Amino acid sequence: MKKENKIKGENPMRKIKIAKVTLNMGCGGDQGKAVKAAKLLKLIAEQEPIPTFATKRIPEFGVRPGLLMGYKVTLRGKKTEEIIKKLLGAKDNKLKRKQFNPSSVSFGIKEYIQIPGMQFQRDVGIMGLECCIDFERAGWSITRKKKSRKIPKRHKIEKEEIMKFMEENFNTTLI
């Protein structure tokens, strides 16, 4: 017997949600800038930043494996929406279409003082940062298991779906 009183609507398994927000500050091997970047990321995200190290040797830039290259912070859960609203405020809620990828959005902020509520820090100076927002649907955890599986094509998140999600939830205008 079929249930006729089933509520019709969108499938809850197809609902898009924010997986994580990553804030990254690269310093190009400059140890003084790296300390300032760590301090700034701690102020913005209210979370301890993690150092990132070089993995390849690039002699032209003086980069060698194990050299401190910068800091990053990964935010998950309820903090993500708050930080996205703050960071989009620095971009006047405008994003370019080329900043969207399948299942992610990436954009940069040239100066941290553009972020609403951030004051100039004399000991840090002027620095910028990169922000990457990753999206997922329910069932995405099968890719992280020991016996991992592929996400079916019909369940993957398209670029247009992310644009629509950002317009509806964060009042973002696309340029």
C-alpha cells in the first residue's frame, strides 16, 4: 500500500549544507610575517591556527621542504555561518561567477580591516587572507570511510546550485 498523505517537497538528502570554512594566510617563508598571520587568524576566527609547511623544493623562491609557509584555520559547525557573513561583508556581499567551483567557493580579502568589526592591529600591519567554503550533501561521508565509495554524479553539487544557495542564504549578488 502506498502512503497518500506523504508530504511532497524536496528530498532532505539533496539539501546542501556547509561542510567547512578554511581561512588561509600564506607568508612565502617569511617567519616574521608567519607570526603576524597566526595572531591575525586567531583574532578573526577565535580559534588556534595550524601552521602549513612546504612539501616541494623550489630553489628560485628559496623554498625547501619543511619550511613554514603560513597558517590556516578550519571552521566547522555553527561558527561557519557567522564567519561567512563577516567575510562576505568585506566583499560587500558580491562574488564573481568564476570564484565558484563544483562544491566550493573561494575568494580573497586584500586587507583584514575591510572585515566589519575588525580594528587595525599595529603589531600585525596590513595583511590579506584567502577564504574557501566547502559544501556537501547528506551521505558525503562515504568518501571518507576506509572502504570509500564514489559520490554518484546525480548527487554531486553543481556550480549553479551553490550560486543559488549563496544568493538565498547569504544575500550574495553575483557579478
